[in-house]
Amino acid sequence: MKAIIEFITSYEDIGLTLWFIIPGILGLLIGYTSAQYAEDSKTWPETEGRVISVKLQRNSSTGIKTPGGGHSSGHTSYKPVIKYEYYVKGIEYESTNISFGDSSFSDHRKAQNILNGFKPGQYVNVYYKPDNPRIVVLNRGSNGIPIPLIVGVSFTGLSVPLFIIAVFNKIKKLIAANSN
């Protein structure tokens, strides 16, 4: 058993690829679940909700520090945030979920356009998962490909071939060491 653990966690060969495989698999699972919810939401029941607040959230990053002491250019994204309340079977809930998928935009106008259709106090249709009414959206379906799915495909696509190469290299080294 110790030899198997050492074989799998060898930093120089296989262990390094596990740092990409694990987040890749997690991204695939989370992204697939989100994509499945987006598809399922097309048939979810609806209830009436009321908008509590509407705001545009601005997120900025300063970039990465470069070796020369400077910084790379930062990035600003805008996320429309619509807080609303709704009732399912007499129980009150609150949410800010608009749709499944990425809801951040690099273009301020695109984010603002989503908010333009909503005002505090306005009544809206809320679509909820029948067996878990905390999972809701204002717009059925997907708003693009879920980011975790993109990350999962990228990490897994990169790491699986590297992992296979690392396993073959490790086996080759073990065979060479045993033949001496």
C-alpha cells in the first residue's frame, strides 16, 4: 500500500498532474450540475416574487505583479444584482439568482440592460426547483456556459494526457530499476 501511495503522489511525475485533475473533475461536476439545472428550469413551476433591490456590482482586479515591479492591466467586470422575495407553499424565501451561467459582464451597458427591466417593488415570475425551492431563477435556461464547466474541461483536457505520460514514465523507471 505504501508503494502505491508513493507511486501516485510522486511530485516529480504523477503528483503534479493530480493538482490539475482534481480541480478539473470538480469543475466538470459543478458545471454539469449547473447546466442540468439550467435545462431543467425550463419546466420548473413558477411563483410570484417581488423585487426588493436592484444594483450594479462593480468588481475590479489590479492585475498581476510583473517581474520588473510593475503590474499587468487589471480587469473590471459588472454583475447585475436583483434581490427578490418569493413564496412557495406559504414559506418566504429570498434570492439574487437571475439565471444559470455566468452573470458577470465586461461591458457595463450589457449588465445595466439586464437591470433596466427591474424596479424595486415590481412583481416578477420566479421559477423554482420543485424539490428545493431555494434553487430559483428569474430567467429559465442558461446565460452562457457555466464557468466551472469551462475550467473543468480545460484542466481535465490538459491533465489527463500528462497523467498518462507520467504513469508510463514511472513504469518505465520502475522496469529499468528492477532490471539492474
